[in-house]
Amino acid sequence: MALIGQGALILALLLAIYAAAGGLFAGLGLDRRFLASARNALWGILALVVIADAIFLYAIFTHDFSFTVVADTTSRSLPVGYMFTAWWGSQAGSLLLWVTILAAFSLLALRATRRALGELQPWLIMILALIGAFFLLLLVVPASPFVTQLAPTDGVGLNPSLQNPYMAIHPPALYLGYVGLAIPFALAMAALLAGRTDSRWLVASRRWTLAAWGFLGIGMLLGSHWAYTEVGWGGFWAWDPVENAALMPWLVATAFLHSVMVQERKGMLKVWNLCLIAGAFALSIFGTFLTRSGILSSIHAFVSTNIGWYFVFALAAVLGGAFGLSLWRLPLLKADQRIESLVSREATFLFNNLLLVGLAFAVLWGVIFPLLTEAVGSVRETVSTPFYEFFVVTFGLPLLLLMGVGPLIAWRRASLTQLRRSFLWPLTAGLVAGAVMIAFGLGSSWPGVAAGSVCAFVTVTILSEFVRGAAARRSIHGENWLVALLRLIGRNRRRYGGYIVHLGVILFVIGAVGSSAYETQAEGLLEPGQSLQVGSNVLTFQAIEKTRGANFTERAAVLAVTSDGKSLGTLRPAKRSYIREQTTSNEVAIRTTLTGGDLFIILDGIRGDGAVQIKAFYKPVVGLLWLAGFFFVGGVLLCVWPDEREARRILQRYTEEPLPGES
Amino acid sequence: MSDVAPATPEPPKPGFRHVRLAIALVVASLLGTFAVYTAFADSSMPVLSVAQASTGYDGQKIRLEGKVTKTTGDAADPNGMRFILQDNEQTATMPVEYRGAVPDAYRVGRAIVIDGTYENGVFTAVPDTLVTKCPSKYQDKATTSTSSGSS
């Protein structure tokens, strides 16, 4: 079985090399017949990879511990549901998933761009086949899932932290995001190779970037929710290198999704957009490298292997290739127009881009700081949370402000009267919100007040966009408010989808700032009958309750919760001891209030005499973080959903617009 | 398409020069913020092995890496818990005092990372900074395995 799996991967690698060569021959115009052959080779790769997947999963489900990877990540007692998650519980398995997604995405991308971007197909095949060949090489040489051994009687088991429903969705969502970024990169490189640097590749890549960006965002949010409810230290983001690895390409892709509008509309920022797309993909490779190489200490790291060098090579190839091709095609990448005024929408987008890339760079700096200091001096140094928080606040607040300013400013050049008219209400709302926050005693945190004011400003801007649009439809078509609003959104999905994502960002910011800047915390050693106060809540320790689960024993501290003398029931933070795995896990107790605040309790320890160490937080508005996720998903779906009206518009533009070099 | 620029670019208008200046200023201030913060804020700390930590870092906040060899007491107890950290080369050891949250994966034999200060022969950890590194079950066993090709 292992032999067949390994054989399938080797064949797939050979086919990928063949497809890349075929793409090259077809692209150079040597023999167009290679195009169809190379495309078929991509189908062949998918088929072979699926065979490898099937063999790997079969080995997992039949407990075939002669597969080293299966023995290392599963055991006979592992629940069936988690056998599936064991697919990405190992390095080799997760790379196999990477290749599977890439093979499927490559074929989808080729199909989606066949009509509009026919001349790009050979190059697209070549680039995608090269990326595929790299990952297949990893699977064949340093990280094969089909390495065998003398089968032990039982496997080691899956890491308990991966035995969690979140782990079924969080890693695959991130993979879909990471791999998805390969498609816009391949489109960009194919456009450069073919010399077709007009906006066609850009339009085609936008939806792919949006989808990949959406998956990365959802993946990160799910990871945060898992960390918050399961890891149980009271936070949702720890600035761990691997968390940052997902954040960096997301930030750069966010910049691209904005600047793409400037290129589509004004023909500006062409080189910049290429840099962003190459940067996002390079960061996605870098992220995979961070997870795989074990070069930085992180709870996510798999293992220290020499696989890192393969990634260094891939990273150099991606960046070097993108740089070389852009340089070669520079004459075709001249801007059609220039930014005329600082008070214009294109200028706002540009500043938004600079801030996003600046933030991504700051995060990158923090991530590679230990490597840099070790290379320069003898001692490795690391940065911690305050470093990242500083940049999130200093770059994030202006970014947030631009989110509100952008929609209010016209393209090209805005007039003063227009500015005064559009800024009046949002600005008033922002100032009032700030004043109200201070009046209600929330002035203790200046970033909190600033974020609150800016959020109010942006919210009013966005909502007024909806109201103004719907009102215009009402007066023109005589529709009622609801119909006008729905049709407004339906006819301009990209724009209003974007606004909905922005509303999600606002909710996220309020949730994140509110829950951290205005959090109250208390901890204490409690004997039965003793109390601890956190915010307006009083927790009284009653007793320790012992229960037994299928594969664990649990000791919970029963705490009676009262607020202003009113009983709110009991909460049971607990410690679970997994007998077979010989590990203990904290089971936090969370009580969510109607206003979205959480009473979050950790049982830090149980003393021999029955006293318990309790740590309690009250986190106001933290629920908005998760609500933001729904806005994010809704907005992204609205933007990505196929829009025939837009497709027609684009097709019309293609027929009118001359190709570069033909004008 | 009247708003498309002619093939030969005109000399920049005064407005455009302002735009360019503003962009340059924004980039400069972003980089400036960055440089100033990294240079002056006390934002980084050294990451040291047990052997390194005991040589000249007394009283300084550091991040310590090592493997747990012996653990006693309870992190929840006011007296905290104590454990011994050992270098990977197994040459040096250091006693650590810790209070606060203990990760699920913590146990003897596990590689950990922890922040704190080393003074008078004891490493006093900052509460809640104990992090376990990758669990051993992810260790590469390639050395003890045979490849499928040869089996």
C-alpha cells in the first residue's frame, strides 16, 4: 500500500515537471499541442494525489501502524471523528492536504480563466505546475507520508489539543487561504510572462484573492475562538509566530483588495499590485515554512527538520522570479494616470495600503527578530506582546479612520463643500461617542476612547452610505425601504459586501479593544465559603465536584455567582486529567451576558486541603469579536458570489479596451 | 476614454508634486515610528539556554529555554511550584519558581519556554508565562524507520 502511495506521489511529481515544461513550450509558441497535454497532466496530478490521499486515510482508519506517520499521530482509542483530523495532524499529512487543494484549485482556476484569459493558459499551467512540483518534491523526499516501519501494537495518539471540533475546521480553512493565494500569484506571473499586463488578470485574480483572504480570516478567527474557549488563558491572540504567519499574508492581501480598485478604475499602482500579490504568496510560503521548520519556538511547530532549506529555496524563487519578471515587463507597467490630489479616493487607498503593508512589516520584523539578532550577535532576542500592540494601535487607528474617510471622498479630487457636507454627521458622531465614553468613566484608556470615537465615525459613514443609496432608489423606483435596500446591495455586491466586511471590522475592534482595555481581573485562593469579586460579580466557592468521563476524571470548583445581590446560578471551572494521555487540561467556565460581556473563570489549581486558586476576568463586549465573524463571512460571500451583471460589464470593457502593445 | 493619459507623460503638475511629497512623508513617518520604537522602547529580551542564563544575566529579564527534569509543588499554591530546567546538552540545570497557569502539555521531559529573572541561583518566573514547546510525539522518527521504497 505504502509503495503504491509513494509511487503515486513520484508519478505526480514527474507529471508536474512535464506540465511545467509543456506549459513553457506552449507559451513560447513552439508547439501549441503541448497546452492540451499539459492541462491533462494537471488532471493526472489531481487523480494521483487523490489516490495517495485515499491510501493515507485508509491507513489511518484501519490502524495500519506500519505507516510511521499513522503510528505517530493516531491510536486505536482515537475517536473516529478525530481520525479524519489526524490527516493534518502530521507534517506529511498536512503537506498532502496542501497539494490536494492546490491540484484542485489549479484546475478550477484554469477553467475559470479559459475564455477571458486564453493567452495566459500555458504560463498559468507552468507556474501552477512548478508550485505543485515543489510541494510534491517535499512529499517524495523529506516528508513522505508513506514511510514505513515495523508496526507497533498501538499508535502514540493524536495531540489532545488537536482533539477538538475546532481543529476540524481551523487548519483546513487556513490551508485553503494559503493555497488560494497561489492562484492570484500564478495569474500575475502568467500575465507578466505573456506580456498581457492589462487589467484582465487583475479582475480574474480578485475573486481568488478575496476567497483566499476570506478563508485566512475565518481560519484565524476560528483559531482565536478555540484559543479563547479551550486553551483558557483568557486571551484570544498571543502573537505566536505561527499566528503571525497567517496574519501577514492576510494584511498584504487586504492591501491588494483595496489597491486593485485603483488599478481597475484608474490604471495606477500596477507595479505595486504585483508586489502585493507576490508578497502575499511569499508570506504564505513563509508561513508554511515557519510551521514546518521549527526555526522559532511556537506551540504550533511540528518538528525541527531540514525541510526549512527547501522553503528558503522556494521563497527565493518566488521573490526572485516576481522581481525579475516585473523588471523585464516594466515598460508595460506604466501608470495610465496619476494621483492628482491628496483629497481623493485613490490617495486614501494608497495611504491605507502603506499602513497595511507597514503593519505587516512590523509583524514580520517581530517574527524574524530572533533570527536576525542571532545572526548579528551571539544571543537570540525576542519581542513580545507590547511590541505588536504598539504597532497595532499606531498603524491600526489611522487605518480605521481611513475606512471611514474613503467612502466619503470622491475619486480624482474632492471639493471642500462636498467634504464639509459628507463629514458633518460622521464627525459629530465620533466626537459625541468620545465624549460619552469619557462621561461614563471610560477615559482610563486613551486607545480605548480613540478607537470608540473612530468606530462611531466609521459606522455612521457606512450606515449613511446604505441609507443614501436606498433613499435614491426609493425616489427613482418608488420601492419601499426594505426592497430598495436589498436591491441596492444586490446590484452593487462588491461595494456593499465590502461595507459589510467593514462593519465586521468595527465590531471586531470594539470587541478587542473593549475586552482588553476595560477588562477587570481578580484572583485568589478560596476555601469553601470564601468569595472573590470581579467587576460587579461575586463568586463564592462552594465545593469541589468530582466526575468521571469516558477517558478522563474531572474536578470542578462549584462557584455560586451573584451580581448586586441577585443570584446568577453556578459556574464550574474544572481540571481534567486524561488518564491514558497523562495530561491535564483546564476547562474554563464562561458566562456570557446579554451585552456580550463574558465572566471568564479559570481554575488555576486545587490545593491538597481543598482550597482552590481561582482567576476570574470580566471582559466587556468580547462577544462582538465572534459576531464580527458573521459579518465578515456574509460580506465576503456577497463579494465573491458570481455576478452576471458585473461579468457582462467586464466582458464589454474587454472588447472595448485594447491590449497592451496594440494601442 | 478621455481621462486616459497621453503616451508621453506631461511634466508633473504642482498638485502631483504635493501628492508625491505627502506619500514620501507618510512612508518616512511609518519607518521613523518603527525605528524609534525598536531603538528606544525596551521591547525585546534575550532568549537563553540554561547554561547561557547563568553567565552574566543576573537580575535581567530573560526568556529561558530548557527541558523539565523534576517538578514539585503546585502552581496554584501561594508558595508556587518549583521545577528544574535542564539544557538540551544536559550539562547545566537551573531551579525555577513559578506561579500561575500551567499548560495542559506540561510534564517532566517536556521542553518549555518561560520568562523571568535569574538571581541568587534561582530563576523567578513571571506568572503565566510558561509555554510548552512542540510535544515529543511530533518528533521525527526517520532515523528509526525505513523508507517505503526499501521495505
